[in-house]
Amino acid sequence: MSAMSQNRRRVAAFMKIGAEELQAAGRLLADFPDQSMFFLQQSAEKFLRAVIEAEGKTASITHNIRVLADILGEDHPLFPTFVDLQDLSSAA
């Protein structure tokens, strides 16, 4: 498998898992808000990792959204969106 193919699979996997976690967060919100926030943080992290990978960069092992957003770079158009979600990191 080529490196490009492997990268596409990783990006697709992050997107799929992120979407599932976002759905779980929505389902849990009314009855289990703390668990919902955990899944919301995980979802944001997976989507951010997908963007980082798609840009050809390597994400660190951190779960901190701001640290990951910094890897993406302030000049990236999605940087402000992810930075707005940095407070979710405390739910990880």
C-alpha cells in the first residue's frame, strides 16, 4: 500500500470515528451531559487529526485541541474553528 493510500485511509478513519463520536455526544446530551462532553471532545480531536493528516503533517499523541491546532498552524482556515473548541480538552 502506498503512503498516499495509507494517509487517505487514516484520514477517512478519523472522519468516520469523529462522526460516530459526534452522534454519540448528541444522544447522550440530555441524560449524561458529562459523557456527552467527553464524546464531543473526542469528536473534535478526531476531526482535527483528520485535517492535520490531510495536510501531510503529523499529530502528536496529545489530546489537547489547542496543541493539535497549533500543529495545523495559525494560517490554516480551520485554525480559528478548532481554537474555539479548545475548552473541550478538559473533558478528555
